[in-house]
Amino acid sequence: MPDNKPKRRNALGRGLGALLDDSIVFEAPVRTIATGSIAEISLDQIEVNPFQPRIDFNQKLLGELADSIKIQGIIQPITVRVLGKNQYQLIAGERRLQASKLAGLAVIPAYIRTANDQDMLEMSLIENIQRENLNAIEIALSYQRLLSECSLKQEELGDRVGKNRSTVNNYLRLLKLPPDIQIGVRDKKISMGHARALINIESIDIQLRVFQQILKEDLSVRKVEALVRAIVTGNPDKGAKVKTYTSSEVALRQLQHKLSAHFGSRIQITADEKSRGMIRIPFLSTDDLNRILDILEV
């Protein structure tokens, strides 16, 4: 006759979920885990979050997280909701889930909660906003989705994300800029400060011309603010003249920004009308020079 008495897990080799939830576990063909608990769930039983606002993950950082998980394990459980028997859907923790798969784990500690589609979207967006490496446009788009798809007001949104209304509004205003400038912010060619100054220009054509000038001359936020004031007030004495640039000049400036980001140094590129020029890579010390040489594999 089978023994149906409840059995406790051996304390040795228990995962984080078992340590946090020391309740009795019944051995049965199908295990049902109560919501509100933390348990270890098989990775193949977890569906990805269809409401995940970010689908592009840095593969290098994901690999580093996987290496850390191999050594340290999962420090913070993911959050899932129950879909059915032994079926779960991710709410929060996409990077931890993907890195755990890379690390070769079979199970992962998960906090199980009840959530409808509206809750799923809201929690996913808020978790996304709280990431440290988001750019201003990604944050603005997440704010906009919370307002439009979760039917939140700006005051409510500020409370949910821990920001005041003016901060939220500053991000949302970035979405009024033309796509080229939004992409510039997203790709970190210009800062949020540059973009906020450009918002004050009514003409999209002039916004784009000033944007090109920022890239060409590597203008500081303060200089752009002065330039915008001159444009808005119509007083040329208070700011530099708005210049126009050819597509090749803009492309050269964009390449300069890309190389600067790659080498972690302010790269300078100069070229004449015959496309002859020079790339200058400055270094601050012998160690800095060796760092650059390692990047060049010299």
C-alpha cells in the first residue's frame, strides 16, 4: 500500500526557494504550488512574459550574469503567475530567467502570485523602468504605455515609479521630438539635456538642423541651450548661428561618437573636401595606452 504521508525535504542541498518556504511538500504526480509562496520551478514550465517591454538584451552582460549564477546561484527569485497545472508565466525577471538557462540550471526559485493581463503589463513596465541602464527614450516609452495601456494618470504614474510629476513629464515630452532625434537619444549620441533644449524649438526642420550641429561640433548642453534661446527669441547675439551640414559630415560625426564610445576616449576625426583625413586617439597614461592597444589587439 503506497505511503501517502507527507514528507519533508532533506535540509542538505535545498535551494533558495526551499529555504524561504519551509512548508510541507507532498509527493504527487502533479504538484500544485500555492500563490503567495516561493518555490523552485522547472525552467521548462515557465513561459516568457508576452508583455515584456524590452526584448533586446545585451548578450555580453547576460553571459556575465550566467557566470555569476553558476557560482552564486539565484540571489533574487523571479516572479511568475500560475497558468495551469505545472504551467507558469513570467511576470518579472527576464534576464535572470535567460541567464539561468545559459548557466544550465534545471530549476529556478520563483515567487508565485496572482495577476491578470493588466497587472502583468503594469508590473513588467515598472520593473523595466527601474533598470539602471535604460536610456531616456526607453523610459519615456514605458511611461507612455503605463498612461495609455494601464489607464494611469500622471500623478498615479509618479507614485508607482517613485518620481514626481515634473520628472515624468520631462521624459514624456521627449516623445514629441522627431524620430531622428529620438534615435539620437536612444543611441546616446546626445543626452537628455540636449533633447530637452531642442523641444523648445517649434520648427521640426530647425530642430533637426540644430541636432546635426550638435553632432558636428560636439556642443555641450549649455551651448545648445544658449543656441535655442537665440532661435526662440530671434536674437542672434545670444547664441551661435545655426549651421547646415552635408550627410557625409553628419555621418563622420556619428562615426566619431561611435568610436569614442568603443575606445572609451574622445576620438577626433578630421577630413578635407577630398575625404582625406586623420583619426586621433588620445590617451591619459601608459595604462590607458595599453588599454587602447588591447582593444586594437596590437
